[in-house]
Amino acid sequence: MKDRYDGSGGMFTEQALIENRSWCLSQVRLYFNKLEKLLQDGRDWILGGTRPSLAEVHAGWVPDWALNMASDMRDDAGDLADIKRVLSKEEFPRTHAWIERWREVTKDAESSHLMAEGKEAEDTVVHRILDVGFVEKEHLDFDEDDVLGLKRGQIVSISPVDFGFTHEDRGVVVGLTKDEVVIEVEVPGGKDGKLRLHYPRINFKIKPAE
């Protein structure tokens, strides 16, 4: 509860959740509608191939999460009637079928790959990043005339504006275009090297670090 409360800037309360329920459902329904339209030509996967792609990871978690959430809730008093109506299989048959395919794929992946957790997972990710053969070019594109007025090498802070905005990342800005901002940070754990973190410009606030 505290994690959600802090991440939402104090909006994760019972009263606020009740008041926002209809609006939240309307937003989830938008995702279902977009996915339904993408699948209307009969394709199994979003990009049309024979296997799921990264597009599934980005687009798929919202509808899957919404249905999982509903299935985990008790419905003794008919409290899920609005969810069942708004996200029904009758209105979104292709999306529901896609979710079933997606769940089968992720279930198989989970059973065949052991997942690390906590500090072990963080160390594993950092190790894999530092050991890859691919390295992007040293000097990234940088728009010196960007409306934010940032300069290459300046220390900035970055935080999301929709959720989790009480947390921010700090680093040296090394790339800036209309679509993304890139900062360079120290490798966690005192290891040698630098990491570059890429953020989309949309829904992220970038400002000079205090």
C-alpha cells in the first residue's frame, strides 16, 4: 500500500480508487480496442509473424493484467459486473484469444528459464549489459536548440509524470532528440564503466539537477 501510495503521489487510497474506477476502466477499454483493431485481419501476433515479438511485451501486459486482476477478485456481490461488461469476450473476441496465446507462451518461457530475484537479478542484468559486444556510438545526437535549453554534459534528473514520479534518476545528459533523452550513470556496485539509460520524451520530465 505504501509503495502504491508513494508512487501515485498520495492518490492510492480507497476513496480515490472508488472515485476513479469508471475512468480507469474507460482507459483500459481503449487498450483493448486498439489491440482488437490490430488483430482484425486474422493475425496471431501483433507484428504478423509466426512468433510473438517485443511488441507483445509492450502491448500485452495491460489487457492480460486487467483480466488477471478481475479473475483474482471475488464477485460475491456482483462487484465485477462493470469489468465483465466493459472488457467482454463478446466485444473483444480477438483480444481475448490473443491473451490466451500470450499466456501459453509466457507459461512455457517461465518453465524453461530460471529467474533471478532481488540483488542477484540486478547483478545479472548489469553483468550481461557490460559483456555484450554491441556498443553504441560515442557521441549521440544532441539537439542544442531543444526547448528545454539543456547542454551536453549537464547533470539532469528524469522522472515519469504518470506514475512513480516520486522517484527520479540522475546522470549526465549525453543524448537529446525530439523522441528521447539519454543519460550516462555510474555502474551500480562500483564496477568500472558507464551505463547509458534511454528514456522516451513522452511522459517523462527532464530538468537540471539541483
